[in-house]
Amino acid sequence: MSTTTYLFIDESGDPGHGEGDSSSYYAELVLQISDEGFPGVIRHVNNWRYIKGYPGEMKRPPRGPHMEIFLRPLLELQRNAAISCSSIYLIKEAYTGPYLKVTSPKGENPILFRNFVHRQLLEYHFSLHPPVTNNIELVFDRFEMSHDALKNLEDYLRNNIRLPSFKYITHADSLYVDALQVANQLVNLVSDIALGQVSPERRGLLGFISMKDITRIQKQ
């Protein structure tokens, strides 16, 4: 029977620059789950909901003593090859890549900026975790995009020779996709690293996530 690999992508921060409450950073994370790994992830989510008393969507990332309770089972899942996880981040003011600012290469375009970061994330992830199946489903946390913007993203990823072929590229609301909620919890913790707000001990708990700073990256 053919196996499927599922990749769930979420972001922290926003793709804008210098406007109102725009974040000083931008981060994205991909959580990859194998067919065999899903029961373990679901079990962990159910246990976490019980501990925290979450009846619905998990929004706030774990802090304090609960952080280790949330992260240790994920570390164990990673050790058992049930999941793998990669993240990239950047500080906007020092960013040298394209599409973020008026002065950036190719100017300012939030949609193309987000697409470019998606590509950087996936290329980085697959350089560390080469695909083992042709059945790969990519799931983005849903955000407001026009039909043309969604089509542009799909074409951009499917036509990249550095990426594997994706069976499906979809968007979903994290409200009803637990794996996206886990990805959201993790990417918000990665944002603390981007901002230099994580102690060595806390960073050690996030050691199962491969991370890359792309602040100084150039358009490729």
C-alpha cells in the first residue's frame, strides 16, 4: 500500500513591513507527519487538551513549566521518525532578500514575499529530509488570498525543480486541523528564538526543530 507524507505549514508574524502593527520578524514552520506517525500526534494532542483544558482550537503557545510537557512527546515522535520539523525566520529590518520592502530586490509585494519564504522553507526542509514517497500532501494554514494568488502559489511550488512533486497543495482552517494547531504552537515558539527571547534551556527543548535564519539571504 502506498504511503503518504503530510506537511503542515504555518507562520508567525506577517508579510508586511513598516505599517501599523506589522511584526519586526517573520517565521514559518513545516511539520511533516508520516502515515504511521499520525496516531502518536493525535494521542499527544488529546493528552495536551486534557492537561490544559482546551475544548477547542489551541491558540496560545505553551509557556513556563507546561512548555516541556508539550515539547517532550514531540521530541520522542521525532526520534522515532514519526515526525520531522523545520523552520526558517528573518528579522525584517536587516532582511536583504526580495519582495519585503520598497527598497528590496523586486520591490515590495507581500504575496510574493510569502511565496518566496514558503519556497525557502520547503527547500531547506527537503535538503534535510529527502522525500521517501511520491504521495506528498502540502497543507497551509488558511489565510485570505484571492483565487489568482492561490493559483500563483501552487504554480510557483510545482514548477520549482528543487522541490519534489506534490500530490495535493491545499489550504485549511486550523480550527479543524489539529496538526496545523501543533505547527502554530511551534512556530510561535520559534519566533521567540528569532527575537532572542529564549534561554539555552528552552532552546534545548526545541532542538528537534531544524532552524535557519534567512535574514541575509539573496533572491535565488
